[in-house]
Amino acid sequence: MRKPGKTYFASDFHLGVDGQLSSREREQKIVRWLDFIKADADAIYLVGDVFDFWYEYRKVVPRGHVRLLAKLAEYTDSGIPVHIFTGNHDMWMFGYLEEEIGVKLYKSPIEKQIGNKMFFLGHGDGLGPGDHGYKFIKKVFANRINQWLFAVIHPNLGIKLMQLSSKKSRESEMEAPEFLGPDKEWLIQFCEKKIKDSDIDYFIFGHRHLPIEHTLSNGRSIYINTGDWIKHFSFARFDGHALELLKFDK
């Protein structure tokens, strides 16, 4: 019988755009990481922006990423659950990955008990105070009528337009890579408000592109940001008792 394993969390692969590594090289490194952890993985949570852009037309999906998709299918086929959260770059996931790959898709944050700990999981975009411009844009993109109107555009043009928009958004996000302190990190402010009426042990987000581990004001709850794979190649691992923030340097 297989021993109880570990739960892994990662985010912000942004496949489709180059970083320290090309998108292809980064995808190959992600697949090596998935091979490395598979022996003791009970579940994988990818908390947003797996792709730098993703839109599912009824008969068309963006080209590429076949190595990652095949590896995730290998996970689900072997009985290891894969959970994917939409991010601000790939919010237009609908049913393809669930139907073809077998993943579980989430469009909003969730609370979930893993072992004897309670987790709050999500990408992190649009949470906390401020950022009203982005919150407005997110509502526009989430609108079903707007999604239908975009679907009318030919995929060659539509995907090109959204790739340009995605690049502009990513450049804006990368302007503040430093830790701003608990009073200015809006995800920490969100967590502090949440623990006033919820018994959460771990908050896990992406979106920030910076690995962060911060103990909240109650002295018990912990906020973890999984960082990214453009620069940091970082992830979190929960062994049933404690959670670690790690980097993949193999």
C-alpha cells in the first residue's frame, strides 16, 4: 500500500512567454519537477497563471504546452488529483482541461481541509484592498456576453490581441518584485481580515511573483506565496504536518 504522501503547490508558470529560460525550456524544467515529486505526491495544486494566455474557443485551444499537458494527464491517469485555479492571465479556461486532462478546475478561491489543517487557496488576484482598475477589468473579462463577443473573432487575431494584452499586464506586475512589508502587501491585509472570522491555518496564493512566507498577527496562521517559475522556480510542499516553501534547482 502506498504511504501517505505530500501535497504540492505552485503557480505562475506563464508558459508561452520567455523569462530567464525560454518558454520551452521552462516547460521542460516544470516537467522534470513533476517527475521528481511524483513518487510521493498525493495531490498537486496549481494556483493560477499556468499559461501566460489561454482562451478556449469551442473547437480551438492555444497551441503548444503539450509536454505539461501530457504530464498532468499522466498524473490524473495514475490517480493523483491535479487541481488548477484560473489566474488573471488564463481566466478563460472552461471545460477542455477537465474533459481532456482530467484536472479539477476552480475559478474562485476555496477553503479546503488537507490532513488536519485548513487551507485557503486561490490565485490571489483581486483580493484585498485597492487595485480597483484591475478588479473592474476582471469583471469585464468574466462577463459571459464579452466572452461570447470575443469568441466571434477569428482565433488567429483573437489570440494575438490577447497575447499583447497579457504581455502588458505581466510587465505591470513585474514592476514591484520586492516584499513591501505587511502593511502594504494587500494579500497579507486580506489574510488578516479573513482570520478574524475563519479558522485558517495556511493561506496559499500566487500572482505576486515573489516567494513569501509570513506568519499572521494571530501567531498561528501562515500566508505563503508560491512565487513564480519565470525567475524563482519555487513551490510549497505540505507533508501532513507542516508546510515548506522550496525551490527546484535540480
